[in-house]
Amino acid sequence: MNILLVLILLVVLFMLAVSLVLLVIGPILLLQPKRRTIEWYRTCTNVLHPSDLTLQHEDVFLKTREGFDLSCWLIKANQQTKGTVIILHGVNESKIASLPMAKALHDRGYNVFLYDSRRHGESGGTYCTYGYHEKYDARMVIDYLLNRKDVTVGAIGLFGWSMGAAVSIQVAAIDSRVVAVVAESGFATLRTVFDDYQKRIIKLPWHYLRNIVIKRSEFLAKFKANDVAPIEAVKTIHVPIFLLHGTEDNLIKYNYAEKVFNAASQPKELWLIPGAKHHDMMEVGGEEYTRRITEFFEKHLK
């Protein structure tokens, strides 16, 4: 009996210790992803700036409603524009990572606007909320573009990948000026993807640990995790959406794309790229990847 009590006590103490550690560390991991600087990108690519792809650009700095700057690049179409595509990057990443797609879209006649999301790259901000606050930043970007008298904006599309995919869907749900969305490698809800992250990183599946981290995070960043749910936001979208995901994605399960697709209204498309992981969709998809995305925008950005 004494041995049983000791074991119970040890389990309780272990749970308390884990809970206290997560209470401190968990919100940092969730809300403050590590920034990838240009020095980090130099280790894996030579494309670090629009000029590396012979793209003329304009540096733009926009101030959010909280008062911090977003670092942006505006790449104007060289010819009569077919429309404007705003690119939203993934967690940890920056606008640098989106330059190859920006080149593909620009070459087909689109203005392209890239920016570092709050708490990413060279932008300000203390916390990342995966779309809860970020969707209003994107609306501000649209306001800015439409107020530029020297830019023929045309129809506006969003291209988002990973976190950016989730943000894009949430933006389209609140802003009717968005007329088409491409969402690559996104999640269905913040809570479920954080569950996956917890099981993968700390190997503990208990939901109460997830709840501890999320409740503390909600308090710090002043957001509601339940509202970060692309699978719910997509139900209110009535513009074309193209969902892409890799079948070998080990960070965000591809069945989340299937669930969001099933919840979306027509017109909609789903492409599961065989063998693609989370960060190599463009490489594995090859020419078909670029072609299908650009054709989707050409069809719907009228």
C-alpha cells in the first residue's frame, strides 16, 4: 500500500512539474516562433531579395492598428495587370521564402505584394496568433493597395501557405474584396494542430496540458484560440478556393485539407501532391504546381 501511495505521489508531482514548465515555456513556443533572418536563409538559398530574381520592387512599411510596422515588398506588374496577389508566408518564415512564387505570378502579369507577418522576419509585434489578429493586418494591406493611385490593383487574390493558408481563409471570410484564395498546407483548427505539435515534441497526449498552454497564451496575446478555425471560416466564404497539401507532410496532416475542402462551398479545388512534404510542395509538384496555381488565378481574378 505504501508503494502504491508513493507511486501516486510521484505521478502527481510529475504532472505538476510538467504543468508548471508548460505554463512558462508553452506560450513562448506557441506565440513567439523563432524569427528566420536573412542570415538563416543564406544557408539554404541564394534568392534573398527581389533583385535576385530580376524583380523590381518597392519597400513598404505599414503600421498595424497596434502601432508596429510590417515590412513589405510591392512588386508591380510590368504589363497591363491581370490583378494583384497578396502572399502570406508560414510560421517562422518571412517574405523571402515566397520569392519564387512571387516571380511565377509576376511573370504572368500580376502585381505581387509580400510582407512579413507580425512577429516574423523584419516586422514588429510581440505575439503570433495564427490569424486572429493577422487577418486584420491583411485587410490593412488591401486598404493600402486600393488607396495607391499609381497602382492598378484589379481583382485581389490571396496565396497563403502553412500558417499563411489559415490566415488567408480567415481573411476571405471577413473581407469581400478578396475574390480568390489559394491555401497550401494549412490546418483546420489551431487546437488540433497544437495537439499534434504537443504529441510530436513532448510526447504527452493529455489535452489538459494543451488547455493550460492555450489559456495562458490567450491571456498574453489577447486572442481566442477557438476562433482560429479555418474549417469554420471557410463555411462563410463564397469565392473560389484552391487547397493544396502534400501526402507526406509530417508537420500538418493532409487530411486537414480534406476536411476544410469538404466544408467549403463551390467553386473549390483540392490537389494532394503525392510524396510532397510540408516545405517542398513547389519542388515536388514541379511545373504542374506553378501551372495549376497560376491558371487558378487567371480563371478567377477577372
